[in-house]
Amino acid sequence: MFNIHIPQAKNKYEFDELLKVFLKSDEYRLMGSEEEIGTDDSENTNGRDDVIFVPVFTEISTDSGKKEKEIKNQIKRFLYKELQHITGETPDWGILTGVRPVKLAGELLQREGSAEKARKLLIEEYYLTREKAQLLMDIVAYQSRLLQISPREAVGLYIGIPFCPTRCVYCSFPSNQGKAEHIAAYLEALHREISYVSERMKQKGWYPESVYIGGGTPTTLTERQLDGLLKHVTEAFDLSHLREFTVEAGRPDTITAGKLEAIKKYNVQRISINPQSMKVQTLDRIGRAHRPEDIVEAFRLARAAGIPMINTDVIAGLPGEDVEDFVDTLEQVLALEPENITVHTLALKRASRLKEIDSEFNYKQGKRVRAMLARAKEMLDCAGYEPYYLYRQKQMTGNFENVGYAKGDTAGIYNIRIMEEAQTIIALGAGGITKVFYPEENRLERIPNVSNFEIYIERLEEMLQRKEENL
């Protein structure tokens, strides 16, 4: 057991994510300045506690906000070096624990005026490997080619459908295996929120740059329900400036020719078809009801319907899979020629069943996942895909990342905007979190909807009032 004493920490738990990269949760204890070091031999197999004292660091900046950030980074660098020495581990992402490392890379590039200087800082001050630093700079360069600063009136519009045919073993999203009457009641409430938000946006002169219908699995809806939802969205909002319209159709067992016809009728340009794995045993293990041949058939139907762009997701680190299983999945996906491929690293959240089954799963798979991600990058580079967005999550296997790859200029605008946090995103439906961007202060204000769909229905007026007061 390591007792880690951080006297300067206002909130000692903000260093927790970095510590978890090196140590399991039962191998350390965090203490602030007010706590005394103690020993509890019952928690140690060797009968002693090891103590790591973090020294007090000096403040360089005169700005109070920058002072705090400087001290945090100095503490993280100290902990990184100490734990690297103790464990022999050298994490690829250095001291970075945040969700949006691309945003940091962009800020460094803007400040330093040079990609080379920004890359050097990522390596020398944040301890990233050269590969991860270069990946960030490549993504920043791609995004700067594709997108300019968002006009103030342009927003991203997210509409959530929190229902799936089955629940995956790793899932922690607010998705439900909804009964027909529950889905119908939810849609009635959602249509009311759509009407309300569209009127308020028109009054403010706002318009959607992108519309993203996600979930859950939106194609869990019937053909009639999906058609009605898309019809309402296209009639309610000013889509004259729309650059992107996406509907997640992730489960191939929910895709029909009729649903794809509705999607095409309302000029949706992008859908997702997500195998996660093309190995039958893995699909059974993680709770997916489809087969690999269903993915192939879903692609055939989508191409026949004339859907311009398809994204497909795969997951590195799924239980029971080795590197060759993952490579085989990727080879089969590449043969389908999707415009985008998102390579996810398995993340084990507290709410997932897999976390309950094996709480230490993500520690066991680290080296295997590193090899999977390296092979993925090599294969996608050779196939002409470029990385265009990246984000990280807590409890990711091996402390790695999720990366979206695109061919040509087919990158998902909504995905980039929500990660750069420089555009207002208005979220409708259960679990949606609206984020209002204030450019003068470079600040976001969050307006959450409740995540439980039944409570969302009951408290819809309160959800609308939250938007009324904060938008």
C-alpha cells in the first residue's frame, strides 16, 4: 500500500486518474495536507506502507488560474517520475488524464505558433510518447483544413433516442430495452421538446450546422416512428445552412430497407453501422444479437439506398480477443469500404456489467490493446484513412484513446465540434447535456436533461424551463 501525501492539493482526487494509470485502486491511499500518515498492516501483504511525499512547488505565473494549473502539472510530473521508477511503466499519454488532448494540442499550437514547438512541449512537459504527440498534431492539422471557427449563430443539435434491442456488457450509457408503449410515450415528449427548441432557436436567429440523432440506437424505432421524427426535425429547424445530418444505425439487426428509405428521403448524409467485432463468439460474449453477415447485409442495404457516408465502430480490448482477432475484424471492415472508421478502446465504467464481473479487466489488457491500436493505425494509414478526431475516457483499457479515421473530406463535423468545445451544442431527449459556449470568456455552461427516460417524460416541463432560463 502506497500512502501518497500531496500537501498542495486543493482537491487530492483530481490526481486519482493519473495514479490509476500506474496502480490499482487498492494499492494506494491519497492524503492531503490535513491528514497524517498512518500504517495499517492488515491492508499489506508485506506488513508495511510505503510513503510518497510530494514536495511543495513554487508558483511561476502571476495569474491565479495559471498558477493553479502550473502547480497541478508540477505535481503530476513528480508523481509520474516516482511511479515510473517504482513500477517500470511508461504510459503513452504521460501526465494527461483529460478527455480532450487535441484541444490542448491546438492551444499549444496557437500559443507557440509552430507545430514543432507544440509537439516538443507535449513530449518534454507532458511526457507523451513521440507517437501520441504526432497523432495529436496530425489531427489538429486535419481539423484546421476542414473547419473554421464556428459562427456564433451556428449550433450543433443532438437528439437522443435512449433505446437499444439489447444491452452490451460494457455499456454504461442511459440506454434501455424499451417496450413499445414506453418508446411511444418517450417520442411524444421528445417531439414537444423539438417544437419548443426550434421556436426558441428561430427567435434567437440560431440554426443547426449539424444534426446528430444518437442513442442508444435510433433505428430501434419503427419505420413509421423514424420517418415521423425525421420529418419533424426537417420541418421544425432552419436547415438552409446545414452541413451534416447523421443518424446512428449502429445495430445491424435494427436496420431495414424502409428505415434507410426514410433516412435517405430526409437527406441524412451519414449513418453508423457498428459491428464492434466480427467474431461470433465475441458478439455473444458482449451481448450483441447480430452476426458478422448481418453487418455485410446492412452495408449492402445502405449502399443500395444511396446513403453517402457510413461510419463503422470497432473496439480494441474486448474480452476473449487477441490481436489477431482484432486485426481480422478490421480487415473485414476495411473490405466493406466505409468512409469513416472509429477505433475505440474498451472503457470500463462503473455502470457496466463487465466492470461488475471483473473490476481489474482494464489493467490486464494494456499491452494487448497497445498492439491492437498500433496495428489499426498501420492498416488504416495504408488504406488511405486519416485520423480526424480523438477523445479519451476514464477507465480506458491501458489508458489509451478512441480515434476516428476518415477518407478524404468525409470527417464528422459534429464529432469535431463537440470535442473542441467552441460551439454551442443543444441536446434534446433523455440524457442530453446542452453546452452553451461563451466565446468572450472561452467558457461552457452545461444544461442537463435527466438521463432516465421515464423521469424525462414526467419532468419535461422542467427540462424546457431549464433551457428557457439558460439559453
